Amino acid sequence: MKRHLYALKSILLICLFFTTVEAEAQTRGSTISDFTLEDLNGDRHSLSEYLEKGPVYISFFAMWCQPCLHKLRILKPVWDQYREEGFTLLVINTDTPNSLSRVEAYWRSQRYDMPLLLDPSSRVFEQLNGRALPYAVMIAQDGTIVQVDTGFLPGDEKKVEEKIQELLSR
């Protein structure tokens, strides 16, 4: 019985992996549709306003996702280094409205200054083929999706930084 459960788990993980890879392949190379979301103050911002400045890396997170929170801490110095050159690290929270006070308290406690938008219905997350967190999408200034990242491992920030440098040098 244990062996059958192990085999079933293995099959499910393989299916999830290939579904994620397929979704990422479909997303990469396509042009993103503009969207508008609210920030913590209720002000509305659209993706196009950030793309006017340069490339945008959208990083989705939720308060329950510890790898997401770790990723934000690791990406903050990257944001600091390239923001003056036109790069935007756009962070989008997918928690429900009930968690909004926790999101705001966390954001302020970390002293983050990256733009933060709220996607409580996960509409934009799903529009960009997000399946699991952490999930991120790098968008060139022309709106083309050039990189899709699922998960986060130490060192992944170097891949992100290399792509930023490439996009800023175009």
C-alpha cells in the first residue's frame, strides 16, 4: 500500500511539473495585456505606467508563502541597484482582503519601497498562468514576457539580475 501511495505521489508531482513547464512556455514570448490594480492606499496603478520607465519584474507573493517572503528580501538590493536605470520590481500580493492588515504591517515593518499592488482575486496571477507561489514574470519594456520563474532557490537572483542588465542594455 505504501509503495502504491509513493507511486501515486510521484505521478502527481510529475504531472504538476509538466503542467507548470507548459504554462511557462505558453507565457514566455507572449505580449502581456495591461492590467490595473490597487495599492495599499487604494490608488489604482496600471502595468503600462511602470513599463514606460523600462523592464518590469512582477513578483507575486502571499503572507503564508515563506519562500516568497525570502525572495523579496533577496530581490530588494537588486531593486535598489537598478531602479534609477528604469527597472521596476513590481510586487503583487495575492492574499484575500481579510489579510490586508497583515500585508500592510509586514510591508511597513520591512521598510520596502518597491511598488506593491493587491490582487485579492488572483485575477492577474491567473492571467499570467501562475499556478504556484513563488511566481514571477520578467517583462521587457515593449510588453514581451521574456522570463518566467516558478519557485525560488538561493542564487536565482543572479539570473534575474542578468536578465535586467540585458534588458537595460537594449
